[in-house]
Amino acid sequence: MDYPQLTHGQLHSAILRHIIDHGVAPEVDGLAENFGVSTDEMIVALKSLADDHGVVLHPHTPKIWVIHPFSLAPTPFLLRAGDNEWWGNCAWCSLGAAALLDRDLTITTTLGANGRQVDIRLQDGRLIDTDFVVHFPVPMMQAWDNVIYTCSTMLLFEDGDQVDDWSRRHGIARGDVQPIERIWAFARVWYGRHLSPDWTKWTTDEARALFARFGLIGPIWHLPESKTRF
């Protein structure tokens, strides 16, 4: 990027902080004014950040659709703290959003996006409701082929049998199933530096190491050795 006051990390941080504070994404004009650049320059910057998989823009406009772990469109994952609300993209993202929000809150979702509604409570940095699992059907190597679809399939269930039934019913191959407590611990680290102005995406090798650190192994989590960004 050509603007010394507009690195990917600074832009990424500014967007996330605005979402945390206001529950919505900043508009392009507001971001441009904040960084002292023109609207056209900000559009270029947003597209550059999107090319780096730091944000997902709507297909025909620079409007922000997703900046992980938050969604700016409705999803089955609603985070609520008092009168404030945010959407997470998936089970993993919702736990990551809870970590960034850093307050007592409730994640409301539906099991498998078609079952009963449940609340996941977080208090004082602790996960209160732990009798759930997270299903990861899309291999991480393919996550960014269609990241909206990938996130839409990372859902919450009560147990592996429920995942098996759901997979058969919907024709989506069963992937990896992990206890929610493990994904909470993982999400806190994975998203732990997202608010930093010095943020950069994990390299593929760093991602592989984090997967291994939290026991996320097997075909779904396999990534080739690479210095590229994940």
C-alpha cells in the first residue's frame, strides 16, 4: 500500500474497533476521513485488504460484508451484551468475537442452523456452557475458496451423533468435530492480535503450528508447509 498512514494492520484495526464500539461497520467516507485520504484511495485500500483476506467486501461495492470474526449481515450466531448486538460468522468466529469483545455476553444460535435454539454464556472470560461440539466440514486448505460458505457450515451441535445425522440429511460430508472448550481456547489465541494496528495474517506455517498446539489435527486441518499467509 502506498499510504504511510494506511497499512493493512491499521485499517483492519480501525474497522474492528468501530464494529466493537458501534455494532456496525464504518462507511468508506468515514474511514477515508479518519485516515486523511480520499474516498477513492480508501476504496483501493479496502480492496487491497480484501485481496489479503483481511476483509470480505460485497461483490459490487466496497461495503464491508465480513471482517473475521464479525459478520455485518445476519447469521445464526448472535452475540448480545446488554443492549448491544453483533453477528459472528460461525461457531469459531463467534467465540473469537467474544474474545475481542472481552465482556460478559451470550451467543445465541441454533444447533446445526436447523435445530433448537441454545445460549452459550461467557462470564469473566470463562465459557459457562460447555456441553457442545463444533463441526468443521470444510478442509482448511479450501477455506478461502468460498469463505462465506465455509463459515456457514461451522456449526454447533450437542454431540457427534447429531453431526452424523445432520451430515447425512444435508449431503455435507462429516468433517472434524471438536469440543467447544477447545475451540474457545483456540479462538482466543487465533484472534488475539486482531485489534493490533500491527496485525498481519498468520502465515501458513504459523497456522499449522497453532492447529497442532490445540490438538487440531487430521485431514480437515492439514496445511502444506508454506511461508504464504493463511
